Amino acid sequence: MRNLNYLLLITTLVLFLSCKKENFTNATIIKNCTGTYLQVLDKEYMVCNIKKTAPFSNGQKVLANYSLIKECKDESFRGPVCAMYYPNDGLTKIISIKNL
């Protein structure tokens, strides 16, 4: 019985420690004719998977879990629809997002 308790304890600890925790960051959604951006502190990252930001409006404060990427492979991504230049600090893929 004692061995069973140790086995149960070890299994529980392994499961608890293996759970990945999401890291949310305060951010602002920026939308204009050049695309959708995630503003974090003084950086603005162009959002690759814009479907995740569709429910949010321009200037809305959010909590975002995201990762920086080198290349956008999302099929819903389209480039700018206007000829305006909008500087950014790279591409990002939003993992999850919610209202602040």
C-alpha cells in the first residue's frame, strides 16, 4: 500500500509539473489598412493569424499569449490593402487572446 501511495504521489507531481502555463501580456490591438498589429510596450508586431483578433476593435486593450515568428504561414494572412508604410518590429502568431 505504501508503494502505491508513492507511485500516486510521483504520478501526480509529474502531471502537475508537465502542464504548460500560458503567459499573458498586456497589449493593444492596432488595426489599419496595412494590417493588424499587437502593440506590446513600445513595440508593434504584425499579426499573422488575424482571425484571432477579429472580435477585437482598434485600440482595444487585451491580454495576449503570442510568439514571435520569422515567416507567416497562415493562409488567412494577407498583406497590406493600401500603399501606406507602417513600421513594425516583426511578425507574431497569437496563441490565445482575451479581453483585459
